[in-house]
Amino acid sequence: MSALGLVYIIIIFGLAGFFTCRARARRLENEGQKMHSRPLYYGWWAFFIITAPALLFVLIWSVSGNMYLERRAFAELAAHNSPETGLGAAKSRFTAPPPADFDLEKVILSDLVKNLAALGGNPADYAQAGYAAMREKLRVEKAVVLVENGRDYMLPPAVAWLEARYAWQKAGAAAALILAALAFFYSFYRVRPAFRARNKVEQVIISALFLASMLAIITTIGIVVSMLVQTAHFFEYVSPRNFFFGTVWDPRFAAAGDTAGAAGRFGLLPLLAGTLYIALVAMLVAVPIGLFAAIYMAEYAAPRRRALIKPLLEILAGIPTIVYGFFALMTVGPLLRDISAALSGGQGFIAAQSVLTAGLVMGIMLIPFVSSLSDDIITAVPRVLRDGSYGLGATRSETIKKVVLPAALPGIVAALLLTASRAIGETMIVVLAAGVAANMSLNPFAPMTTITVKIVNQLTGDLEFDSPQTLVAFALGMTLFVLTLLMNIFALYIVRKYREHYE
């Protein structure tokens, strides 16, 4: 029985408990007994008490079983290893030499188990049919390099691994079904007038909501810890001073196993300057247009016109960033270059890939973020403030300038900071519109690059993971994380400090 099939059966048990316990509660209620909760709550409590423990057991059983069986199979492989089974032919699969601690036999054994499982059937039949037929079937259907190179001694551990895993899965499935059945009878027994089913269901829902809220926190902690560990490893190769205050980005990509190129220069300042410069140009484009659009939709537009303009404007937020990148590469960049060439009467002074190109296109992408957030904030300003301003004789424009915008200013500032965080994390538009050159310049017509682009560059290619050329990506990611975190904290500070409360 597959794990997915077992999950379906447990859910069916839960549904059976739901309908059975609900029907029993209704029958007791019809007999004149005063039930503490409505019949629906008894049904939901039965569903939760049947499915949740059984599914949790299946998860723990599967994870622990895979870890235990894998360790046991590798131990058996080491015990039956033959000294004359050289791995030179198998290692020829690799384009680059594997690391010194790379255990090729374990990898091949894992691949062999996957191929045997894909063939289907009972693994006990493999030994009965004979390993010669099994080898031929693998050679024809899966082309396993292990079989091609004659390492037949690995077939028995692989079959034993599969047999043990299938037996483990059967035992786990039987135990999970027994647990679900016991929970079914227990929930049926608990359907009584004095049982507080509603309170139990509410506790389950509150616990689920708490776990959902903790999931985001745990995920963030996991991301930060993983980046911190690799960043600390990177600073074992490169001085933090050279990284944070260096003005030259020259990672000197080294081939696998080559330590001579480890002394590259990993200056952060060119990447940080490009990130902030492009984000600044994008905000200079997005903020006026988005803010004016928000003011028009919130204060001037008729309801029918607002209902038309707002969705059309927010369509920009749903366009993939790669599309914006192509738009910048094929249209905006060449257009700016041709305009500058026409103005100068010769070669254009604006490169097709430049800070200006990336900033313009990124600013267009950010317009719906600014307009939508600002529109919601302006609309949330109480109507009584506007009516009081009109009652004192102020015009609509004066009311907007003197009353509405000051009241909405903390929220607008927070929205702009959140939008700036979105601009700092953009990658695809910068790759296609600004290039990958790590330059430090105030010229908006020259190409520059950002931190996110270099993170992608450093994590692509055939490099050792422990090399500084790869580990620098985690240091860059940690820097970007801290930068955006500080901006978000500042936005929350502005909102809380200057928020106006109305009765």
C-alpha cells in the first residue's frame, strides 16, 4: 500500500466517524436529551481525533523508517564489499572528479533501489527469479551503470533494502489503521450529552491557527540560520573588512579542485551601490505616478470609473518580471539608445543596458504596488474628517492636502518602504535591462548590477560548494536580508509612531 493510499483510507475513516458521530448526536437529541453541543461539533471532533493522530504516526513512521533502513543497508554493503570491485568505470560518469568524501557506492546503491522500486512487484520475487534475470531486466529497462560495470554484489543489499522497506511500510500501515479504528470507536463512545465537543473542536482550530502562524516564523528562522552558517564559513576564506568595504568585485571563478583562484576580490560596495541606485530610479518613477493614481481613484474618480481603473492598473502586478525584462531589453533600452543618438548626432550616450533602463521598467512594475496600497490607506481615512473640512469652507484640493494626506502619511510612507524592499529584491529585470557589470558610478546611463543578480551568478556553474566563489552567495543573501529587514522594521516604526487613532 502506498503512502498516498494510506492517507486516503485514514481520511475515509475520519469521514465515516464524522457522519456516524453526527448521526448518533442527532438521535440522542431527538430522544429528548439535552446535548452540550450541536451534532455538527461531535462529527468534527470525531474527524479530528481519527485523522490527526493516524496521519502524524504515518509521517513519523515513514521518516524514521527511511533513515533506519538506509543506515542498515549501507552497513550491510560495507560488510559485503569486495576489494576487487573497482569504481574507476563508474566514476567516469562524472565530468569533474567528485570530492574526497563522496561515497559513490552509496549513491549507486540508492539509485539501484529506486530503479528496482520503479520496476514494481514484490522484491522477494527478485531473488526467487534469480539475479541474472534481474540484471538483464535492469540493463534493458533502466540501463543502470552498476549492472553495466559488473558490480553484482550490490544487488542483494538493494533487494534486502526493498524487502525491509516494504515490510516496514506494511507494519506502519497496519498500525496506522488500527490506531484510526480505535479512535473511531473512542469517538463514537464519547458522543454523550455531557461531552463538550464544541470546546474540543475550538481548541483544535486554535491550535491549527497557532501552528500556521508559527510555520512562517520557523521558516524564517531556518532560512536565517542556514544563511548564517554558510556566511560564517565564507568569512573563513575572506576577511569581513574586505567584503563589506571592498570596491572591486572579481570573484575569479576557480575550477573544481583548484584552490589557486580562491583569492578573488569580493567587494560588496559595487553591488550595493547598483542595488540602491536602480531601486532609487525605480522609486522616482513609481512613487509620483502611483501616488497620484491613488489620490485620483480615492478622491476624484466616480465609483464606476474607479471600478474600471483600479483592476486595469493592478494587472501590471500580475505580469511576470521576466516579461518586464524582455520589454526592457527589446523596447525600452533600444528606444533610449536611439533617442540619445538622435540628440547627440552620433553614438548615443545611453547604453541599451543601463541603470536608467532598469529603473524605468522596474518603476512601471512597482506602480500598482504603490497605487493599491496608497489607495487603501487614503480610503481608510474617516469620512468625518473630510466633512469637517468641507464644513469649514475648504475646497476638495485643500482638504486632500491639509487633512487627508497628513492623516494617511504614516501608512503611505510604510507602503513606499515596502515597495522599496520589493525593488531591492528584483532580479530578472536587472539581468536583462542593466547587465551584470559590477561598476561603481553615478552615471545613470551606464550599466550596473545588483546583489540579487550576483547571487544567481555565483550559484550557477560547475563549482565546488565549499569554495568562496559559491559561499559568497550566502553572504550576499544575508546582506540583502538584513537590508530589507531594516527597511521593514523602519516602516513598522513609522506606522506605529505616527498612526492617528479616531473614535
